[in-house]
Amino acid sequence: MIAPVVVFAVGNPSRGDDAIGPLLLERLAAWLAAEGLDGHFDLVEDFQLQIEHSLDLQGRRLALFIDAGVQTPVPYSFLRIAPASGFAHTTHELPPEAVLQVFRQTEAAEPPPAFTLCVSGERFELGEPLSPAAEAHAAAAFATLGQLCRDSHAAAWERLQFSGNAAVAPAVEGAC
């Protein structure tokens, strides 16, 4: 059985604050298991998004992309995204919007509603540890992850859209 929600975490644990995505996914896996919700979510971790990740969207009700961002509002942004082709907004090969666009093109169907949880980071150098600021931002983002997992429906997620210290109107598109 395919879990209704897929969560992608993008990042390299060896590159300072780029470890935010994998760190949050690790915490989320433990939390989901403790809450008995792990069967409702598939967790996918990778250094970067590729076109193959569009296959992970098949049969899903919702998708979430977690990543760290350099110019992300503090402490994080949580926004709905839409399929779009174009250049990457991060150091990763494909932005989440492009993965959605690949799904649209290959499946001849609309992808599931998708959102990004982009956490503000500062240091991304190879060998750097996670910065104290990134750890604090990740903790704030994790609180939102709990809310998302307790009510995993697109309408509920749209009400929780957030950028920096301000809520945003529903249906705002953004990228990490």
C-alpha cells in the first residue's frame, strides 16, 4: 500500500546547515513511529532532487519538500508550490517545482498538492557543523511538521502557510 503523503528531505549532512533537511527527516521518522503515524507517510532523503523523484509522487494525496535555504526568511517558510520548469533556486539539481512539472509531463496528470518547508540556514561549507541558528530554526520548523502530520490534508496545510514571522495568504507559490 502506498502511503498517502510523501516527504522529501534534501540536503548533505556534511555541508553545515545543508544538513537541516536530513536532520528534520530523522526526527520526523522517530516522531511518526512514536505517534503511530509512520504508515501514513513515506520519507525520502537525498542529496539533491532528480527527475526520478517524480515517480515517488504516484498515488499520493500530498507531497512535502524539506530543504535549507540561504535567503529564506527566518526561521522558515512553508508554502504551496506548483509545477514549473526552469532553473534551480538552490544548489540542488532540480527545484521541487520542476519535479512536479516532470510528473505532469510524464503522467499526463496533475501532481498531488505540494508544499515546501524551507528552513533558514547560514553556513553550507563542506565539513562545517550545523550552526546554532540553523538548529533553532529547525526546532521551530519541526513544531510545524507535527501540525502537518496530525492533519495531513491540503486544505489544512494551506491554512498553515507561513513565511518568516508572518502567515501568508493561501495559494502563495514559492521555492526554497
